[in-house]
Amino acid sequence: MDAQAVLALAPDSQVASSATRLAGSSGWSGSGRSAEALWGQCKGSGRTPYRVCVDLADRAAKCSCPSRKFPCKHGLALQLLDARDPLPEGEAPDWVVEWLDRRQKVAAPPDTSPEAEQRRARAKEKTARNRAEAVRGGVAGLADWLADVAAAGIAGLPARDAAWWHAIGARMVDAQAKGLATALEELRSVVAAGGPEWAHEAADRVGGLHLLARLAGTDTDVVRRRLGFSVTEEEVRAGESWSDRWLPLLKLETDDGLVRTVRQWVWGRAHGWVTAVRHAGGGTRPLPPLAHGVEVRAVLHPYPGSAPRRVAVGDVAGEEPTSRLAAPPGWREALAGLVETLEADPWLRLHPLGCAGVRLTADTRHLLDAAGRGLPVRDDQALDQAIALTAGDPFDAWGLWNGRELRLGAVAEPGGAPEVLG
């Protein structure tokens, strides 16, 4: 593999640049190669050099550095060194041999004998029982924590230090209740952001956590998902399938500093709203799961849960321009349509919402329906684009409603085909 091909493995340009500089440094020692692997040690910021090795079969890299990017700059730099001037042949160190052996065991075909299948089934059941017990312990700890919050009052949350927040979050992670850990981090973000409505929103989230703790033993799909139990995409693809014409209308991108996420709300002609999610790490911007702003003929596979169901994308048959999409005649009807959704999943905070024939108020802060009822609309680039497209005339609108304001995502001439904003 030449240097250009090695750099193509980099997760982003920063890693590629750092690896190039590192390959020219004098911090390497004990480097070598065999028919199976490359290895070497690279001086880092600590006293102990980083151990780096690469499996030549598939170019997978292993490094003892703390980087969360794969491959890291050390793994790429070692391959650049070998690409420019082959490393000396030698016998791989024990730590390289052990790593290669572990990889081979994982890649080996599983034992399919009845005895082995029974052992795996028993091990899976035991793992599930142990996790359920750990989550129950985490829920009990959360209930005690919520009681302390209630006793001290919501107003006291801003005074809590980072260690206090970290302790409860770490306890949920240890209890394998990732969903609870995420909900607590969101609560902390609300408190840290402040603003005139922070106490109201924080109280709402504390109430949601209390409800989840109360319902943790019901074992429904929604509650399990909120606690952090997940289903693999492979399992979902092997299950139910929905064939339909899908309109990806609404989109939201988020970045928590480690992972970027793009979430789509997609309207199915026969199935209604569903959501599709894609993640990317290493600074990469994820592509939407479905082509945005067109009508897609595809098979989607629903995850367990309530509407709008999350889906995995299956076979895509084709794409074409969007066609007419009917919207509820007024905000009252649109909001009434959320009742069933909220009853099934009261922790849901973003809702796809549409309304026909709306118009902006003079101050552009509200969207009024034909009956004069209005919803607050978010003042952002999408709103500016909607104003430019509609020139002040009534239009059909679709957006994401968070209980306080509507984030516009698509507009259309009354009764026409929606045009995606942004």
C-alpha cells in the first residue's frame, strides 16, 4: 500500500496531517514487520511510549494512546513509515502476537453444534439477567437522587458542582442504563444554559425522570428504550418490513463533541411519520439515511416502540420529485393528532407537525391557521427562506414542534408538493 492509500484511511484531515508529521519524527523505536503485521513504539507525552500495531490482512490498527479516532495518527504514521521505506523484517513482539490471536478468534467461524448453541443461549440469558438487575439498581439510585432534588428544590440545581452531576451520571453508566445517563446529561445542559425558562424546562425533565423510574418495571418497548436497552440494526432488518413511498421532509443535526447525528422525520404515504437516524464519529458529517427532499420508493424496517417508529433503511427502489402532500386544516387538528403519540411515549420532545394554509403574523413570530389560531415559530434561516419562497402568501407548513415553538422544515403552495428548507 502506498502513502496516498494509507492517508485515505484517515478518519479526517487533521489525523492525516498529524500522521504525516509524525512519520517524519525521530520518536519511533522497536519498529518492524512480518507477513501478518507492522509494529512499533512511538514516544508520546507520557513516560511510556505508545504501542502501535497494524494487521496487514485488513489494515486494522491498535494503539495504546487515548485517541477516540480510528485509526489514530500513530496507526497511520506507522503505515506511512512502512510505505516509504519497508520496516525491517523480524519476529513480532508478544503484545502484537496476542492482539493478532484475539482478532483471529473473533473472526473464526462459530461452533454451530447443539451444545455450543445451548451454551451461547445460556450465556445470553445470564447476561440479560445481570444487566436487568444492574439497571434495577440504577433506577433505585435515581429514585433516591430525585427525592433529594425534590427536597432541595429545582432552584438549587445551578449551585451544584460538576462532581455532583458526574457522580449520578457515572452511576447510571455503571448500571448499564445509558438512556438514564443521557437524560441526566440533558437535564444538566438545561440548567447550565440558564435563560428565562430554564426552571420550567428543568422541572419538566425531572418529572419525566420520575415517571420513567416509576414505570421501569413495566418492561414495555418504550420504557426499555428510554432506559437504554437497544436492538441491533441486524435484528431489525431481519424482522418486519414496510414498503412505501417515503417523503423525508424534516431533518435535525446534532453534535455532542464526539459523535455527530442526523435525524430525519419521514412521511410514508401508507405508514405516516417514521424517523431515521445516522451517526458519525471522528469529525465526519453523517449523510442523511434517505435522500432528503425527494420521494423515495423503499423498504424500511421498524424498530420496536411507538409512533413515530424509528426505522432502518432497507432496499431503495428509486427516487423522484415530491408530489402533493395533504396537511391538517388547522393547528387544533394537528396538535390533537399528537395525543396518542404522547400517551405512548410521554418522554418524546420533538414532534413532526403540519398545517395547511398558514400565514405569518406581521412580526413573523407566529404562524396563523385559517381560523386565526397561531403557534410560535422559530426565528432562523429556515424561516427567512420560507418568507422568500412564499412572498407573504398563505402556505402549507411542516416543522418540528417542541412544545414551545415550531422549527420550520418544509413549505408548499396550498395543496402543492412540499419543498424542503435548508
